[in-house]
Amino acid sequence: MSSAPTILRIARPDDWHLHLRDGAALAAVLPHTAAQFGRAIIMPNLKPPVTTLELARAYRDRIVQALAAHNAQREQAGRLPLVFEPLMTLYLTDNTSADDILRAHESGLVHAVKLYPAGATTNSDAGVTDLRRPIKALEAMERVGLPLCVHGEVVDPSVDLFDRERVFIDQKLIPLRRSLPGLRIVFEHITTREAAEYVRDAGSDGGDLGATITAHHLLYNRNAIFSGGVRPHYYCLPVLKRETHRLALVEAATSGDPRFFLGTDSAPHAKGLKEHACGCAGCYTALHAMELYATAFENAGKLDRLEGFASHFGADFYRLPRNTQTLTLERRPFAVPAAVAYGETELVPLDAGQTLAWTCVH
């Protein structure tokens, strides 16, 4: 039997689901992503949300400016600049028009449109209340091939929190794909066995369907939220599920099936807003994303499948060229810090205070 590898070199990965926030928060977290990923799909749930091409262009400019400022500091310290491309999205609302979609697509700047069911998660209040309302926009997306990124949970308060993804498949996703069979859909941050099986078994009759999976949903089940008390830094939406669901996600991610690819859903919230009477949902993983994914794949005995999941399948789905640069991971301890700077406050990364077996070489 061959010994476990001590060096893992893969094509530079991309993050197909990322929250960067804005202002000082953006400046704080952007370097973490840019150190590991070549590109990222940027979520549009700012306040106010990124609903138009003009707002997307302005947000992209702020991201580029923040990276330039960070790179200037690196160069002064004699370090190489980080190279990173933000891929922008629009926030779908009840009032999004076909013209909004066509202008966004023709710009070459917008790579997807995000569906938040209104009230489903952080800053989703302006989201869609009824999928029939933006139907002209969805039809335009089907015509031009612009992907719809879906937060797949129903918001009906009568549905149990742990069942909202499963119910979404039956009540929303299946009817949507039947009515718009050519619409390209990314089922984001899937968390259940039902979602993994639905994506795996989807045929060619329903248009292109892919799914992103986070590192935290591969590594943890819902026990992590309540181990020794309430642990708010493991609380996210969609929430962590039972162990049977985690195992199904690991099987999907490590299967080599190109429908499944990396999306961190890294969601920074200030420590005080997580450790709060009504704590925010979201896990911060951008700092050590690839270390976490390498841990999950090694635990499954499938390190050889990490490159496809992290570096190839997402680019193929979005019809973009694969990265030609590489990323190297070394088998040496990575101590996850207790906190990192976040504007005028601090941010607690997932697994703070623990030690991971892999370290990215920057």
C-alpha cells in the first residue's frame, strides 16, 4: 500500500458561491479568497441588493479596488500580488425584467442570477415571493443560457427547518424545471440526501443542473451546533443536517460526477453578531477553505478526486476555461486562528483554535 501523499498539487480552484460583503468587511476577507481561488461567483445580497447591471459593475469595481489596495501592500513587503477574478451576479426580484437579463448577459460581466426565496436567509427580504412574477426574466435566462443560482429552501413557517430543502425540490424546483426545461440551474449549498440524489439522477430532459457543496456540510452534521452547548459559529442556512445526509454529500462530492462542484458559501459575520441573542447564519471558511476540503476528501479516502470537484467541474458548468495556474497543499499542521481582523471588529473562522493536517502553500 502506498503511503499517504505529503504534497498535493492541483489546478487552481474556483469558488462558485462566495459572500464578500462590502466596505471594510470586503477589504478584510477578500485576500483570504484571492490567496486560494482564481475566480469566485460573488453573491449579490448586499444592502441594497445588487439588482441591476449598473450595481453589479459598481460592486465589481469596489472588489477590484480592494484587491489592488491589498496588492500594493504586498508589493511593498516584497510579496507577489494576488491574481483573482470576481464573477458577478444579479439578485432576482419579483420585478426583474427580461431586459435586465438581456443587458446583463450582453455585458459579459454578469455570470449568473441568484434566486433567494424572500426571507430564506441573510439579506433575502427583497427576494422572490412567487416564481410566477419574474417569469419573463427566467424565460430570458433560458434563451441566453444564463445560469440561475438557487437558494433551495421554502420559507413556509409550517415546514420544519430541517425539511425545507426537501420540500423545495418537490414544490419549487421540479415544477420550475418542467416549465423551463432549458434553464441552467445551480442548486447551491445542498445539504440533504434527497438533494444529492435528485441532482445525481437528473436526466438531460431538464436542462443543465449542477450543485455546489460546502466544506462545512461535508465535515459536520447538526450535532456540531449543539456540542457542549450552542455553538453559533457552526450555525448556517441551510442548517447542518443529520449524519445520513452528510454521508450522502460526501459520496456525491467525491464521486467524480461533474454535476457536483465546490462552493464555499463562506459568509463572514462579526463575532458579536454571531455570539448574539439572535445570531446570524453563516460559517466563515474562506481563510482555510482548501485545507477544509482536503480534510473532507482525505477522510473519505478520495484525495485523488479533489481536483475535479474543486478545479474542473465548476468551470465546465459555467462554460469558462479551466485555470492553468496551480495550487499546492502540503501535509503540515495548519492552526486555525481564534479570530481574524474584520474591519473594526473581528471574525471567527470555522474550527477556530483547531489544527488541520493540510496547509496551502501561498
